[in-house]
Amino acid sequence: MTSAKPGIVPPGESGGMIRLSHNESAYGPSPEAVAAYRSVAGRLNRYPDGAQYELRRALADVHKLDIDRIICGSGSEELLGLLIRAYLAEGDGLLLTEHHFTMCSVYGRTQGVNITQVPVDDYRINIAAILEQVSAGTRMVIIANPNVPAGTCLDGDEIRELHNGLPGDVLLVIDGAYMEYAAPVVAAGCIDLAGTSGNVVMTRTFSKIYGLAGLRIGWAYCPAPVAGVLQRIRSPFNTNSAALAAAAAAVRDSGYIDGIRERNAASLRRISTALAAAGLRVIPGVANFYLVSFAGREGKNAAGAAGYLQSRNIMPRPVNPADSGNVLRITVGKDSENDAVIAALTEYMTKKE
Ligand SMILES: *Cc1c(COP(=O)(O)O)cnc(C)c1O
């Protein structure tokens, strides 16, 4: 048994709770990734490969990329932080969307950056609203695609429209933490843009669909000068041997990921239909989580539903009291876990106070 610090619920079975708060993979990593991870055990006395060659080679081969423009990090979080530190100084403008990956505003604030949060439209990124906010001081725009907290996704044309509207000296960072869940054509569009323009970076992670969150490994595809900057400022051993080996094997086992994308999409459809039958609205998204709206549901609300789920040993993402949306974000789990959520929310909606 693992012992947990008070207040921290360990993931999965070990905590006795169904943890659906962190958008972790319900299915775990590819068996090939686990085997590669184990194979590192015999050489833990050695430093990791500072050139990250094996993983960059795998990414370049599988996604047809220029290997020199791939940089790996300790989670994509590290790469987002490096980009913000490298390209933004005090007083520079950073545009984020109303909901965004929290570490982007944390890193931005640490740099003394001027952050503007652009409102979204029913949880969908509004390109015109972003472009309206661009000013002479704007240096960087970061969007997550698919976005949090609903998993809504811009298609390739929409991303190109955003890029076309930005001045060439503004860096557009596409946080693709959930990109593998989107239609492959969306990922291809983002890769193409990062590959052909001088001011687009795409970050990706192994924490979500690849099921390797515990190893902390992500990557970025960048214009050559940006890759050069990240190479110079990253720590030489920012990624560890186990993470590099497991991630390389995971990338090469692309069939495993295709299977998860399909299972996830089927689960999302099933959950949305069941929750609609219970009188709830699920905002349409494509990622491995969903946003349930309690707006206009008399006597019912997100905080009440979260409490009800917790009483059934299900942990959704905690409701942010500052969020006026009356919404609850829940990770897609295994079928039995999704069944438990559906049953609990259906009960919550039908019970009299
Ligand atoms: C999980 C997540 C990340 C980063 O995850 P890492 O584990 O640091 O790779 C980035 N953006 C969003 C929107 C996320 O949900």
C-alpha cells in the first residue's frame, strides 16, 4: 500500500476513490512503453542522453518531422515555462484565453508579464476576440487546442485564420496536451503550421493519451531559431532515462494510441447521451474529459453535484468558486467508472432535496 500525504488522494485504485480530476489516462500506457521503462533499470548509474536522441528520432519518424526542431522537456509544462522565460520580459503582453493551462499564467506572472485573458464563446475559443486584443506590446499568444475545460477544438482552418491575423513577431504557442484525441487532420494542420511558419510552436505531452503522466515528459516542435533558443536554455539533463525510453516506445506503438482515441470518443458519446437523458448538458468536446453544465437546472448546481459524486467515492475536478459557469469537469474513465458517474449524476438530478 502506498501512504498518501493528508489531503492528497492517490490515483486510481490505491486511494479507494475513482479519481477523475486530473485528465489522466484511464487505460494506462502502451505495454511497449512499460517494457522500455523497465529496460532502463540496469543502467540507472548513467546520466540520461542529453541529446534526447532516441525520443526525438521516434517523434521525427512517426510524425514526419525535422528532428533538429524537436525539443523534449520534463512535461510540456517545462517547455511552456521555458518559452515564456525566453521570449517574454517584464511588461510584455501575453494573451491567454479565459480558461487556460494554469501554469501559463503562473509563469507569466513570475516574469512580470502583462496577461490578458480573452473571453471564450460557450467554452469555444473566439479567434476574432483574440485578434482584437493584439496590441503593439503583445509578444505571445498561447491557446490550448483542444482547449480546457470542455475539450472544444479549433480545426486547421481556424488555427490558420488566427495565425494569419497575428503580426509576424508575435509567437503563437499551441498547447497540444490533448491533440492526439482530436481528429488526426487537426494535429497535422498544427504540425504543418509549426513546420512552415517562423512564429508557431506546438507543445505536446505524454501525460494524457499516452498515460505516462508520472514520468514527466513532453515535447515541442518549433521553428529552427526557437528550437535553438530552447536548446541553449534548457538544463542538459532535463529529461530522465526512463521517461525518454518509455516515451520513444510509446510513440512507435501508434496503433495503441489510435485504439484509445476510438475508445475515448465512444465513451464520450455514451456519457453525453446518458447525461442528456438525466436532464444535463455536456458541452461538446473531443478530449478525455467533459464539462457538465448545471445552468438553468433548478435546485441543482455543480458544487452540489461534486459533493454528491464525492459521497459516492468519485472525485471530479474541484469546482472553482470564482468560476461563474456552474459547470463540472470530469475525466473520462474506464467503462465501469463512467457507469458510476452516470448513475450518481442521474440520482443527483432525480433526488428531492
Ligand atoms: C496536462 C496539461 C498540460 C501539461 O501537462 P504536462 O504533464 O506538463 O505535459 C498542458 N496544458 C494543458 C491544457 C493540460 O491539461
